[in-house]
Amino acid sequence: MVIYLVGDSELSKELYIKEYLKGKDVEYHKIFADDDGKIEELKNAGVSLGLFSSAKVYDLVDFDEWSKSEKKQFQSLDLSGNWVTVFVRTEKVGKEVTRIPGKVEILTFEKPKEWEEDKWLNFVKDVASKIGVTCHEEVAKSIFKFTGPDEYAILAELEKLQIYAGEHPTPQDVEQIVFKRTISKLDEFCFALSEQNYSIAKNMLHEICNNYEPIIISYTVSKHFIELFNIVVHAPKKPDYKWPDVANLSKELGILSPRVARFLGFAFKDSKYKPVNHVLFYSPKLLKNVIEYLYFIDRRVKLSEDVKILLGLFISKLESGEFAKAFEEQNKQEQVED
């Protein structure tokens, strides 16, 4: 059986597959576009089920990246056996899908348009229910006010509420935990990385990996450095920043002002952190190297590799200056080419 998961909501597809797998005795395999032998593996899976084998579920996570030839080969496979289920994550499907041998289902997962607030509130409540959190209308409104139309940010805040407030958060919990805890444990871990407090980051790593889903960790760390990249690109480079600088940049980039302030080394009177002006330490090219590596980590996490090991290696690379060295090598190469 082939099930096409169509649309632009990657989170909804992820949660649907998790729900489908719950309680089933199956072998689950993720397949990526650059995996060798993927067609042959799927072909063999569709032929028969061994005497002592479990049913198999395949998850084609980036089918849109497959070549036309590979897609055509896949669509000719007979995957009608009841022992094999193939999920195909894609933006859209064509008429050729109806010609695939065996049973085919098409399920659509679309994010609401950015301006459709009522639909986003329903989206918040739906995601909450899928992770075991009861989310009433006022709670959903409070969360959405903080996250905006960002599906993974919504999941991250719901996870945070679940940890600190349990399965029945109130609007007051949102006020205390989401708004006043704009810097969560995971955020503190990210700032420990970017502020070069590597010993703190190493000490936090075990707790972070125990308290958060791997995909949330990789998403949050990536988002942190992408925000830093945008700030480094747009902020004028200077040793000190005033509040108007923070406010203007926050409005321009759509990044929460407490985060912008910390990136710029601006400290509030009651700040518990030592201000570090990131703009003085990072360049766009260096951050591109960091972000590219974080994309690699995200990919490996989606392949079910150990996020703790991956992040431990990432910290070592940051601490050794490897990304800066890569930046220097790029500069030398560009000078040679010039």
C-alpha cells in the first residue's frame, strides 16, 4: 500500500506517521533521495514477507528530490501486499499516481495561510492533542501570539508547556512559562553554544537530550544560528547597542526583542547572563558553515541517529574553531580564483 502525504505541513506529516506507527509491530525505515539502492530495497519489500519477518513501513521523506527516472521506477513497483506500507512525503501529486499498482491513498496536510488566525488556533489545538496536551482556545491564542505561524515553534512551545505545566496548561501557565520563560533550557543551551561557553553546553547536553524530542533540539539549534546569521547580516557592527537598536532590529527581522538583545550583548537590569556581543565574533561566511553542518545534523536526526552524539561532535567542532578554519580556507580559495 502506498500513502501519499501531500501538502506543505511537514510537522503534520511527521505526527501522522508517528500516530500510525504507535502500537504496531513493524520495521520502520526512512529513505532519502541520495540513498543508494532504494528502488531495489522497495522492490524486494513488495515481493514477499519472510516467515519470521515483521511487516515493513517505509517513509520516503524527500520524494520531491528524487529524479524523474527514479520516480517513474518507483511508480511501477507493485507495493500492494498487506505486509508493506510506503509513505511518500511530497508537495503535490500528478495523475500518474492513479496508475500505481495496488491500493493508493492520498492524504493532504496543509498549513493555514499566514493571515488565517482562526485556522492557526485550530492547528495549535490539533498539534497539542496529538502530543497529549489539552489546549483550550485561550491557551491556543496565547501560544500563537508568541509563536506566530511557525509550526515547529508551536510544537516547541507546547513541548515546553508539557514539561513545566503538565497536560492541562492554563493561560496563566502560558504567561509564566512561554512569555516569561522566553529563554528556556533549550534556548540557554543554544546561547551557551553561540556565546562560546562550551563547558556549560557540554554539562547541559544530557539534560537537553532527555527533556526534548531530537527533532525539536535540532530544529531549535538550527533556528538559533539562522537568527544569529540574520542579525549579523543586518546589524551595523559596533561595540555597544542601545535599546532603539534592539527594538528596530526586532521589528525588521521578526525576532523577539529579548533574543535580539542577547545576540547584540544588550543586558537588561535584571539579566542573569553576562552580555556577549555576537556581532563582533561572527561573520556571515562562518555562520554559513555552521548552518550547513546543522542541516547535516538535522538530516541524521531524521534518520534516527543519536542527537546527543551528533551535538557532542558539533560542540567539539565549534570549540576547536573548525568552522572558522573552513571559512579561512574558503577565503584562500577565492583569492586564488581571483
